[in-house]
Amino acid sequence: MKRRLPALAALCALTVTGCTQAAPTRDGTPAPAGSTTGASTPSASASSAPSLPSGYAWHPVEDAGLRFAGPAEWVAIDPEELAAAGDDAMMKDLADRMGVSVSQFRAVMTNADLILTAPPKDGFADSINAIVVPLTDLPTEAQLTAQLGSLVDGDVTYTATETPAGRAVMARYAIAAGNLAVQGSSIFVKGPEGVLNVTVTTRDAARTEQVSAVVLDSLSET
């Protein structure tokens, strides 16, 4: 069970209204932002379509009106389609890839709009999870730090940046338990249809940084 903790904690850290609070449904009423960040305004680069890096593929999240690039060899999962198919064997395989139980994976699917998983290595699969969150604005540093603080090992690093879709914020963190270490980044950007949270989780800090950089550079309107 200890081996599952980091992966599960990383999945729970997908959103500022994640597992440490009552998770909202995808059809739930949007929660007040409570943010002092201010409305996101498109940057000068927002009108220019980014190019697709070699070895990556586009992944749209229609409910946010956004898309981003993820590693081409990672498997893309539509949680809604998977749930409708009722493929228990597939769910178990994916849960095993991510180091969580089937029931924990089902809980993640309840809110996720898109899941990408890498081929598993040593019982763990790197992943990207995308969720349209019930926020009206980007979370502040204080909000993200408070939300992630009880889950992470060490400090949370918060940065604000510009993407082709507009302003974004990102929290970087590490989670450790036993012999398994997870490096994560949680990115929030405001799209035309809602606020999108993209979480990158790998076992290598450099890999997390690399994939996160591509996500930020490619976030754009669909």
C-alpha cells in the first residue's frame, strides 16, 4: 500500500478542489474563485498557433476549449468513454499502471476529462491528467500552496507565465514514500470555456520539467 501512496497523492493534487476537499462533479455549480489574481487576458502570442514538437501529439479538451501537446507514445484515455464501456479489465490495467487501486482510479475518472499514461516502468507509469475545474479564475500562490502542502515532500514552487492560450500558473512539487519518488507539476490556464488544470507526474524531475514546458508552450485554443 505504501507503494501506491505517491501516485495517489499526485492524482489527488490535480485541482485546488481535489481530494483534500469534497471533489466537485463535472456538472457541479462552479465554486467562487476566491482569487486576487485578476481575470486572464490573452497575450500577444495567444493569436499565434503553436507548432507541434517532434514526438508529441495534440490532445484537445473540448470542455475547456483548449488543447495541448503530450508525448505521442503515451496512451490517451477518455474517462467518459472508458466508464461507458464498462471494461473492468482495462480499468484494472490502467490502475496498475498508475500505482493505484481500481476504486481509486474510478474516483479519478469521475472528474478527469483526459488521462495520458506512459508505458509502465517498475510498477509506475508517468502520466498527464487534464480536468476542467469549477473555478472562475486562476488559483493564487496561497491557494495552491495550502492545497498541496499536506501532500508534498518539501516546498511548492509557484510560477506565473504566458502561454499561447493566455496567462497560466504552475505549481511544482515532489512526493516521496518508501522507495518511490514522484515529481509533479500542476498547471492552470483559463480557456474560452473554463479553467483547465493539467497535471504532469513522472519519477524524474527533468522529465517532468521537459513535458511541462511542452504543455505550456502548446496550450492553445481548439
